[in-house]
Amino acid sequence: MKIAFVTDSYIPIPTGVAVSIESLRMALTRLGHTVYIFAPDYPGFSAKEENVVRLPALFSPFNSTIPARWPIFGINKQKIKQLKIDIVHSHYFFKPFSLSQEIAQISGCPLIHTFYRIFDHDTTVKYARSCDRIIALSRNNKKRLQDMNISTDIDLLPVGIFTKDYASYPPQAIKKRFEIPSERRILLCPIRLDDESEFIFMLKCFKRVWKAIDDIQLMVVGGGDKLKYYYELVSKQPFSKYVTFTGFLPKKRLNKIYGACDITVYPKKIDPQPLVLIESMASGTPVVAVKGEGAQDYVENDITGFITDYDIDSFSDGIIDLLRRDNLRLKFKQNSRTSAKRFSTSILTRDLIEFYEQEIKSGNHKF
């Protein structure tokens, strides 16, 4: 099968969408399928990429990672036809572009879209109705789409992970690398620092945790346009020496950090599938996360971690409780590894292929 992934957020942009696309591409390729990726051409980035089509984009004046117009020029219809694409699968993070529909129309094939986030109502409905099938990543995600009276079929299917990729560095090696005192336990917060990160909430919760437990370090892994702002904000706090900002780290390195930490904390509410939570569980690290768009679908409350309300007391109490109860943390650690197997890429990708085949065989696609 020849599959076209169309995305406005791909390597080197550090988003969950880019990670998801790479996981799917690798899994589908291993099963003998060919995946073409259509992505923006980011200024200053160059790499040898097989089957990746980089198309020039006009970027937002406020953020050079967000395409405002893409592609700038028209696409070569003849070259698209020569690829003989069987299905188009779009993965938009910032906003839906018409490129996916154009490729599906030229190829005469179905269009599937995964909603990593809900856009404004009119944009979401309009794009969803142009698709032959929609994939939601969580039950809340699916319900919100259904409540918009979208007639397109909606299936629930998370993105999988390669569970063997999460063998960790020794904890002391991580502490030495990031100059964290050896006696401190680590709260890992893997997050993109932007307007949606809920990082102010995270800091308010951490302040409460720090006052209750002094041998603790918050390690924030991730870049984002608010990194400098939050770094400066934390530097003025009494607990500044207890917070470490690593900035963006390559995915393979982050994979090996999860298991060296004591708890993964995640304050964001809007993600339908917070991949970092599944990755943390695969490494055996329990999670404390806020109930939101999808976290509760992946973390089993009081089994692999805690799902709390969006409330400073609830969230920080969950962290404090887990830090103080070593036996409970060990129990969650063991349960987490077992639970993460449900999200194995080998299992979930086969379900995705089945969706693809159903749409192709139906012959009833919109393009």
C-alpha cells in the first residue's frame, strides 16, 4: 500500500504530532508499506530524507515554526499521479490546509484525518466533512467531534509506541549530567512551553510540593516559544534551585530519561493523547496528570498513577502522596509497564491498516 501523510508539523519541530508521524511511518514501513510524507520546508533545516517531500511555506511572523500559508506554490499534479497513492492521511497540528484534499483528488483516493486537537468549530466541521473517515485519539476527543454533528465516520484509535525503546539511563547519571544533587528525587515534566502548557499551574503546584518535600527536583524537558520567559520567571522564585530546564532534547535521549525519574507530572488539559504519559508508563515511571481531553484514557487512576482535577491542591497532593508512599510507587511502576503494552505500535498499526483497507475497498470516497 502507498500512503501519503500530510502534515504542517514535522521534523525538526518538536511536537507530539511529529513523534506520532514518525512512529506510524516506521511501523507501516516495517510491514512493507510505502509512506510518503508531505511537510513544510523549514528555513535552515536540511537532512537526507527518503520519501519526504518538503514544500515551501510562508511562516507566521510571530513563530517561525507555524505555517501561515502552505504550500506557497502549486503542486506538480503529474508527479503526484506517478506516486500512485492509495490513501491520504492528514495530521494537522496548527490548522488544516487544503493540500491533503488536493493530493487525494489528484490520486482519486480516500482521505483520512487524525484530530490531534480540535480547531475552531467552523474549521473543524468543514474539514471533517471533507474526509472519508476521522480518527479520534480519546473518548472525549470523539465525543466533542460527535457533538458538532459531523456525519463522517469517527473511529477511536490511539497512536502506538515501540515499548522496547524505553530502557533508561541510571538515575545517578542523569543527576550528574544535569547537576541535580544525588539525594533529590526527580519529577519529570516533558512539555512544550507555550501558551497552552499550563506551566504557571505546574509551578504553583510544585511550590506546594517543594514546601512539603524538600529533597525534590522538577526537571522540565522541552522547548517552545515561552522557554526563556518561564526560565526567567523561575529564577526569581525561592525554589529556583530546585527546577532544571533542559530545553529541547532529542527523542531518543528523552526515552532513556523517563525511567531514571521518580514520577512524570503532566499539567496540560487539551491533549487528546498525551504520548509522554504512555512513554513514561512504558519505562515503568508512574504518572500524575490532570483530567482533560485524553489523559484519563491512558492513565488508570490509582493503578498506573493518579488522574486529578485541574486544581492546585488535588494535583500537588497526588504528587506528595506518591512521593511519600514508596510501596505504592513501586506498585504503580510495575502496573505501568504492563499497561503500556496495550499501546504497542505493532497492535495499533494493524488496526489502522484495516481502516485504510476498508476505505480503499469501499470505493465510495469523496475524491
